Amino acid sequence: MTSTDNDAEAGHTVLVGDREIFYTESGTGPVVVLLHGGGPGASGLSNYSRNIDVLARRFRVIVPDMPGYGRSTKRIDQSDPFGDLAAAVGGLLDALGIDSAHLVGNSYGGAGALRLAMDRPEKVGRMILMGPGGIGSTRALPTKGLQSLLSYYGGDGPSRVKLAEFIREYLVYDVSAVTEQMIDTRYEASLDPEVIANPPLRRPSGPSALKTLWRMDLTRDPRLGRVRHPTLVLWGAEDKVNRPAGARMLADRMPDCDIYLPANTGHWVQWERAQLFNDLAAAFLGGRDE
């Protein structure tokens, strides 16, 4: 493991298999891992900018950049993206000597958390999932929001206009909270040449595309019904990327799953409704008294 600097935001890099995973950590207590979404320019710190400091008062908070994003290696297994993400997260915990951790996952990160709970259940404590991907994804056509996300690197390539449309039209409900600086930062991060050449989140293609799509629909995995980890699903009632009906699908299949659909909230619950999210997360995950 190598430290890149002295301050917390500089973080650390650890080798997991043949990939480098960048992460930051803060706080002490039970371990909570925050897994970010898969939108263009996403990273752990940017996706959880309104949550880390609050949660770190009660927990040891670990925030990785997932493979393909931020300062981590820009490579994932496109034949099984969610499984590859789960393997990377599990490998990160192994490398850090962590037997088990609570997982918090938004969208793409939520799908990875669920896969880890199925693939290596002993590594997972409790889970909080915000609009997770892969829930009923083969049972209906993709939403306009998901189409916007998946097409970002296609056509004439990435652009600030495309990114602004995705964030303002599909990611959040209250667009007044979105600043020009936020869009600029995400846009600059999305222009990494390695990501442009090999986007981490894209439509499956080739002869195995159908198999990959089927594998990515986690509601078709019979192991989902055996995921007994206490789980809280927070799904914005106005989510335009992943359909809120997915919350009920999870509750119907998982033995210990609570759902909460905050009104007037889009795909980014932890950012749009930060105080609500932080309060619910602290209560659900437990932790020591302050």
C-alpha cells in the first residue's frame, strides 16, 4: 500500500490483483465502505461529498474509486461488470485486513454491493442501496436517463452539453442545486483518455451481449433470495435513471429489506437529501455513541 500524500483527500492506493484501487478513509469505528455510481466523471469523493464528514463521526469510512473511475485502474471485465466490481471491493477489504464491512452503494455501486453480498456474504455486514443498478433491467426498456448515461461516450464523444443534460435532466430532481462548477469538474474528470478509449459503463455488445445483460439483472439471480444481510433501500421517488419500482422488487425477494422512497428526489439520494440520508444511514448502520 502506498500513501500519495499526507492529507485525507490525497488518500492511498492499494494493489488488488493486477489493478490499483485508490481510496480515502476517515473516522474510526465500524467499517463503512461508500461505493459511488457509474456516471461520467464519477468518483468516490465527489459522489459522497455531503456525507463523508458526518458518517466519519461514528464510523471508519472508506471511499474507493471503483475500477474504471477516478484514480483507480481504468479497466473492468465487460463480460460481468457487477461481478468484477464485487471482486474489486472484496479484494480491497482483503488487502486492508478487514473481515467484514457495511456497504453503502449508489446505482452502479449498489449493484456491486449486492453482488458482493451474493458472491462473498461473509464480507458484508449491513447494506444501504440507493437506486441500485441491475434491478429488473431485462424486464423493461432502459429509461431515458440510463440511455443518456450509456450513450455519453458514443456518437460524437463526450461533451459538456451531454454531461449537463444528464445531471440536470436525469440525475437530480431539484436542478437549482447543481452548480456550473460541479458540471465543469465532472466534465473534466470524464475526459481521461483511458476512459474515452474504454468506457467502464456501456451497452454490452458482441456475441455474448445477451448473456451479459441477463447476468447484470440481479433479480434473475436465485441467490438474491438468500441475501439475509439487513438492507435499507433508499430510492428517490422521481428517479429517472433506475425505476423506483425496483425497490419493491428487492423487498419482495430479500428476507430482511426495508424500503424508503423520499419524495421530490431523483437518482442521487445521498446528495439531494443529504441530511435525511445521513440520519437514516447513521441509525441503520449503528455505530458507537459520539
